[in-house]
Amino acid sequence: MSRGLDSTYPELIEKAQEIFWLRGYKGVSVKDLSEHLNVGETILYNKYSKDSLFLDSLDYYTNTYTGPFLNLLRETTGGLDSLRSFFYDLVDALINKTFPRSCLVVNTVVELRNENSEVIKRYKAYLKEFKESIVIVLDKAYDMEQIKHKDKIAIYAEFLMGIVFTMGIFYKLKPAEELRQYIDEQLSFIR
Amino acid sequence: MRYKEYNINKVLEKSITLFWQKGYNGCSINEIVLETGVNRFSLYHEFKNKEGILDASLDLYRDRYCDDKLSLLKAEGNLFETLKNFYMSFLEQKIYMSGCYFIHIGTELADTNEKVKNSLNEYLKEIQCLLSSLLIQNKYSFKDAEFKARHLLGLFCTSMSLGLIHTSEERNKYLTNGINLIL
């Protein structure tokens, strides 16, 4: 039986995404992919290509993980408290290994930066959505009088977005308690 | 007597470039052999294995590339400018070596490699101490200096990742706002 015909494409992407998330783009060879997906290397070269599997994996990741996460965030009503829980949840997911590693998009930024225009398009869209979601929550926080300066909301949103990037490094080094304290303190800067 | 026909630091410099560009896992010993012209046997003899090369390359990066940058935190004068110069010193490099090697390698490996995790931790602690003493020198109380240094370090981590994709204008704005909010 020819290998590679027993999985549907969405199943392949789901699997590819797992290994890319763990090891990054460059850390996964076509051979690794072939073994992990149980698809012959020739088929990978001729039919799919590592690049397109990676891009589709990024899409799978944002659709499955970050998209729903951000949807929930936008619908919250607690202002800064909701934002705090959002970041706490992120810490828990990292510490408990619900997420196998820090954000795939963040890691991809560090790894691939300006090398691939399709990748750039994707992380820019993701960061934009992320920032807009925080802005929505901060608008609510302003209405609840939790923050004073409406005109600074865009600046605050960008600043707080940095937490995800900082956590991507800090969670590897510090206990959960310190990470939560860090988040509390970050939020205190914008009051 | 046989002398070494290659320079260890040159091998390490080339390894830094390779690991930085291709990632540690994306780069084989073979590529290091090809790039440095030093044969596999000599590499293993000197560094034991690929991980040995990585560890030594982090040490070299710290000593050779970071010393000047970290010293910027000892500058006297305007605090805001001092901080900004420090962050920017990492970001004004050639595109592929923009950012910080420790953060780059740490992002890839610190979850799984205990040694990398420890080097990264030591390195970040060193920066945090320098930030702290800079703030104390600028009349912040000990407690406040420690608190703010923690967040200036966070800003460092963020600008070495998120900052990589900023245009210079965005980066300037981001750092300015970040430093001002924290101080």
C-alpha cells in the first residue's frame, strides 16, 4: 500500500503542527516530517512541500488555539481583571504543558523574522488581531474607570502584548508564582 | 610538537553565525565542518560534541559581543537615553544577527536543554543586576530599583523577539513608550 494515502490533509496538518510547534521550522527536516506523518519523502517533496505544510500549520495553530482564546478575551466584561485572567491562563498552559511550548507564532517571529513573506503576513495578522483584542478590553476597562487615559490605550495594548513575548522566555526560567506577579505588576503600569 | 592549525574562536564565531541563521537543530556537524574547514575529528576532540560547540559559542558571544553592550548600562547621564542605547545596541546589527544570541538560542532550546537554560538564566540575571544598579545610581530606592529592573529585563526579552520585526520607527516608539511606562 502506498504510504500517505491513509490520512486526510487536515489530519496531516494537525500532526505536522505538533512537530513544528515543538521544534520550530528549521529544526524539522523533511525526513522528520516523513516519519512523523508517516508519509513518504517523495510525496512530501512532490505533493505538499515542507513550506506549505508549515504555513498551513501556522494557520491551524491560530485557528485552533489563539483564535478562540482571543474571541473569548474580546467578549469578557471584567476589563483589567479579564486581561489578568487571560495572561494567568497563558502561564498555566505553559507551566502545565497544556501548550507544549511557548506560542508558535512568537517562536516563528524569532526564528524566521524577515525570511519568508508568507510567514510575515501571518504573524502580522496575528499580532494585529491580538492588539485589537486587548484594545477592546481596555476600552471596557476605561468605561469601568479602571484606567485614566483613553488616549493611551493603543500604547498600553502594545506594551501588554509584550507580556506574551516575555513569558515565552521567562516561563522557562521562573516559577509560576513569579510569572503571575510579573503580570500583576505589568498591569499596574497602565493604571 | 604539533600546534593547532585552527583558531578555536574562529570556529566558534562561524558556529554562532550558523546556529543563529539555521537554528541549532537545523544545523549539522557536517555544515560546521564545511563552513570552518576544520575536520570532524578535531571538532570532537576540542568540543566533545555539537552541544559542546554550542556551550562554548554562548560563552564566546557573552565575552566578545556582549561586553560592550552590557557596559552601556554603566554609562552616566540621562537614564532614559542610557536604557535606549542599551536596547538598541542589540538591534542595530546586520539583519540576520539582529537581536540577542542568548534569547535566540534560549527560545529554541531552553525548554529541553538544561545547560542552555542555565546560561540563559545567568545572562539575564547579570543584565537585571546591571539594570538594578543603574537605577540605584539614578536615585531610585533599592526596592523600587529591583522592581523596575525586573520589568526593564522583560522589555529586553520582548524587544529581542517582538522588536526583531519592527521597523526602526516602530521599534523606537515601542522602546520609548515601554521605558516611560516602566519608569
